Amino acid sequence: MTLPLLAYRLLTRLLEPLAPRLLDARVKQGKEDPVRVDERLGTTRVARPDGDLVWLHGVSVGETLSLLPVVDRLRKGRPDLTVLVTSGTLTSAELLAQRLPPGVIHQFAPVDGPHAVGAFLDHWRPSLGIFVESELWPNLILAARARSIPLALVSARITEKTLQGWTRIPASARKLLDGFALVMPQDETSAARLRSLGARIDGLVNLKLSGAPLPHDAAAFTALSAAIGDRPVVVAASTHEGEEIAIVRALDRLAERLCLIIVPRHPARGPEIATTLTRDGYRFALRSRGAALTGETDIYVADTLGELGLFLRLADVVVMGGSFGSVLGREPLGGHNPLEPARLGKPAVTGPDASNWQAVTADLVAAGGLMVVASPGDLPGVVAPLLADPSVARAMGDRGRRAAVEVGAGLDRLWQALQPLLPAVRR
């Protein structure tokens, strides 16, 4: 073991007794589940089922949701295996509670202390660990390797900042990456960065490009659709601070009366959005407060968790949030997944900040299923023609759907790459 890794292990061992106090503070801040906080220390009330167990880990919402297609493939292809999914945030846990199939176990990931990691691994005894986009947590990786648990790092993404940090201790980075039996980055950029740190690259896969259309509540769709009536619907999806009011003001210039549904990326921002809309004199309904969407509702703030699939299905046109930060004087966020509306055959518009989805955006634009505008002020010029001619909008949505199918073929490659690592079927 390298000197930096030894120092990290010693430091975390010394600091680990403070973890319960720090976790209690996070509970008070609403950042940890008070009932399940001990899972962060590697302990659990859930018994481990008999047989082989495959463990999948993603840190936050995007990573854990990208795991769902892998969970589904495991359940269908290897029903003999127990599947355990870990994540690190409350929001991801809430979404997984809604989306994981029956029988799949969710736990909060342990903090990276030697005792917490050891307790977690000794209880669950996974036959394989699959990490998505994961940061390299030394104690977790080294402890799994010491127990001969094969690990896969898939859909891996490494930023330039992270790369620079690891290049200061290259031997340690190589030691950790050697702990993975399979490494499949998201793209060539991450592959080159990981290769420079000593990783062996086994191919590329971006799990955020795979998966089925987002789910929805059919009864809620019927009720909302009836309330909207014949009005066209624009959905502003996964919006961030400043974008909501900019989109509202821009679409004010449309001659046709429409129903604008705002789905903030972080639902907890609902009251903040309400304050802004009230200040500027707009009438709206806030879903989290139980306000109904009626024929009189022009702006509906859907500040609830896990319902994006419902509102995308109601849309005639989708405006992707997280893509206008730079032109609004805020930090660019890199956009959000344009495949979500494309999989549902919805024509979509995005702003100029799409660095997190650069290749996908280019593919969808080239296919004619997505348009890019320079600023919110340009939205009326592209939204109005789509609302005026539904056949044009449908054709654009169909082109996006076909392109999404072509883009999302990586899951099959990953499934084949995982075969040598999966435990043998027990007879």
C-alpha cells in the first residue's frame, strides 16, 4: 500500500469515532434519514438473504437512476441473484423507494471509515460490486479487494479537477484503479483521463443513455389532461434558479394561451419559485401545497419528486432546464438529460449549456429531434411554430425517439462485459 493510502487509512481510523456525531448533525439539518442513519455506519436492521448477492452503488439521483436499467437486466437475466442498491442522499433514497422493483434492497452507503466499510461488507458479503460514476473511496475499494470481491467501475466520469488531484499521488490512484476488474468510462475524455492514471479500459458505456421512458401515474395523467383541456402545454423540465422566471417572461410573448408546467430540478425550491412568481404578479398553482390544476391555471409548479414522466407525457413541447445558466449570469450547469423527452417522442428545446450531454445533444440535433436556442428570449420563435402545427411537433418528436433508441444501446455491451464477473448459477 502506498504512503498516501496508509496515511488516509490511519486518518480515517482516527476520525471515525466522530462519525456518529457528524451524522447526528446532518440529521438535524435534514440531510440524513433519522430512522436509517446507522446504515451510514455499516449497520442495518435488514437481514441478508441466502445465496449470491450483487451490489450496485451510485452516489446521488442521476447516478442511481442510471442504475435502474442494470437492476432490471439483472432481475430478468439472473433472477437467482439478490440485488442490493446503495446510494448516499435522501433524495436518491426517496426516488429509489418508488422505482426499485419488489425484492431489491436499498441501503444508504457507509461512510468511508475502516470500521463502517468493514461492517457493511461483512454483513452483505457481495459476490460483485458495480460502481456507477463513482468517486474513488480508498477504504471501500481496498476492503472489497481484501475480501476478494470483484468490482466494476462503469459509466465512469472523471473531471479535470479530479484528475489533477489524483495526478499528485499517481501510485495511489493506480493502486485503487487496480482494484477494479472492469472499467468502462462514459466517454473518450474520461477514458483518456483514467488511462493516464493507470486504469485498463474495457470499453465505453454511458448508462444515462440507456433505459426506458420515465414512469407515470395513468390516473393522474387522465385527470390533469382533462383539467388542461384543449390548451397546448409547455413543460419546463429540471429547471434551476433564475430559469423559471426567464422562461415564464419569454413565453408571455406567445399569442396563444397555454398551460406552462414548471418541474424544478430540486422540488424543495417550490416555495422560492412561488415567491418569485408572486413578486412579478403571476398567478400559479403549487402542486406540493395541494393546489389543483384547473382550466384557469396558466402556470403550474410541479414541485414534487419522481413525477417528471407524468408531466413530460402532458407536454406538446419541452424546454430543458439547467441549460441557460451562462446567459442568465449564473454558473453553467451543463444541462440535463435530453433523452428523457426524446424517449417519449416529445419535441424539445435546450439552451446553450449542454456540456454534460454534448454528444447526445449533437446526435439529437442532427436527427432533428432537439433544437438549441441561445437564450430564453429565443424560445417563442421556436415554440410558437411547434404549437401552431401539431404534425410538425409530432414529426420532430418521432425523430427524437428514433435517435434515442440508437443512442441508448450501451446496456447490452455492459451486460456482456459483466458476464465473467457474475457468480455462477447454482444448480
